Amino acid sequence: MAEGRSRSKWSPAGAPAGGQRPMPERATAGTAPSAPGIPGGAVPGMGAHASRLVRVRTRLGLPTVRRAQGVLDGIHPSILKGTGIDFDDLYLYQPGDDVGDIDWKSTARVGLPIIKRYVHDATQRTLLICDTGVEMRGTAPSGESKSEVAGHVAGVLAYLAYEHGDQLALVAGNRAGARHLPHRSSRGHLELALRVLERQLEDATAPSDLGALARQAIGSGTQRSLAVLITDEAHPLGADSAALKRLRARHALLCVQIQDMFPLATPPAGVAVEDVAGRVDLPASARADQRLVRAAARAQVARRAASEAVLQELHIPALSVAGTQDFATDFLSLLEALSHDRSL
């Protein structure tokens, strides 16, 4: 829509009305680096029951929080273009308007080109879609459990949504079922979402099923969101493609894949390597067997390539992470790159 021009408003009765109503300005996040009630520095003696948002905040650092404000201000208008809006009224088309905004039913009814007018909703939405399959019990290259990394990823995204004043929803589950929490923006809701995810990851006994998880996410709401799928390096599978394609059509979809520690790597001191069956203790002779090492490496590369092929075919941007270290900065870099990509 061209700026600075008067416009005739098409009333329901078919008569032109007065000038256009001003569009409400989009709300912007505050400039303070910390959200209300969340201290900016480390929390002495922080225990296991401390606020999850506080624990995330102490790890992010002030520069990252400030950078996130600008990134999120830019990412929503770019990848959620044309969404997060409510219908306002019908107006007569003028040269320079987007022909894609023409409402053809109204045009046919009145015999004049009519466009739909919208007002922007100041609140943006983030949708966390978290794989809680038993595969997430494995160990990441950092020595952390993949479930711990997944919890940190979700915590960072929840905190950034809270800082930016966005609403956040959660869909977390596996083949046995999924848990859904609707979009809300309160601190209590975000804390609840992180607790639910933590419990889902701890109690998981069923394998991953991203197809079912995607279908649950599709049914969880109709408003377009920035959707972030959190899974491991072996997913998605080819069988998940159809559901993920539908999910990508509904939302601006990104994927965070948590890597597996190489099974024959020497783990960091004090780290017990685990897979879905429990602790893995390989003898030194197995780690020294180069033929076995090469075979395991080929299998891991093939597994990663298969999931990457699915993501590339569906044009889903992805970030591969080895642990919690630097996730926030890497994720913000991905968002910055995507803010210039009009194909999402």
C-alpha cells in the first residue's frame, strides 16, 4: 500500500466513507536488558528449584540479550510478513496497491476492485515443538545429555520470547503422545512450559515420531508463528516429510538438531556416555580399532545426511548444535540471516 495518500473506505452498504483509520503502531520491546523480575546478574546459591528463566538469563550475558532485541524486532516483520494481523475493513483499490490484497468476492459483488485492509497485531508468537523421544537420552558431543541441551534450547527461546513480549506455545511429545500448552506471554506460563518439557524428557520411554508431533502442532492453532522444532541429528526421517511440509506451510519453521557424541570418541573426563539403552562403556580396544572407527563414522555421516536431505527438500532452515555453549549466539546469527530471506 502506498504511503501518504488519502483513501476511500468501502462501507458494507457500498458507499465510500471518510479517510482511512490510522494503523496502530506495533508495540516494541523495552530497552531494559532484563525482563521485570529477572535479575541481570548471576544468582548466588541458585538451586535446582530456581526459576528456569533466571537460570537461562545468567548464562546469556548482557550483549546477547541486547542483540536479541534487535534481531527479534527484525525477524518477525520479515518472516511473518502478512501475518499476525486482524481484518479491518474493505477499501477501493488504488494504483500501487498490492493486487494480492484484492478480495475477489467483494469485487464481483460491487463491480469495483476492492481490497482487504488489515491492522497489525502487536503480539508475535513463538511455537516450540520439542521431540521427547527416548533417543534424546543420548549424550551430545559436549558431554551433556541431549535432553539437557534440548531443555537449554527451549529455555533460551522462552526467555527471548519473554523479553520481547511475545507469546509462546509448546508442543512436546513422542510416539506415545504429546502435550500442548497454548500461546501465552506471562512469566508463569513460560515457567510452566519449561517444567512440562523437562518432565516429558525425563519420563520418555517411547521413540520419536516427528510426523505425529507435527500434526499435533498443526492442530494447536491457526495463527502463523515462528515455529522451532527441537530434535536430534537422526531426525526428521523421510516418513515425517508430509506432515512437516504441512507444518511449514502453516508456520515459519526452523529446526534445531542436537548432535550425538561419536560412539567411539573418548568422552570428557567424568562423563558417562549414554544411548537409549543406558550407559555405554566401550573397551579401549574398540576405540583403537581403526576399521571399527571408520565404519562408525560412515554410519554417523549417513544418518546426518539423510535428515539433512529431508530438511533441504522441504526448505526448512536448520541449526546443528553440539551442546549448550554458544547456542544463543548461533541461533541469533541464523535469525539474522533469515531476516533477509523472503522465501520463508
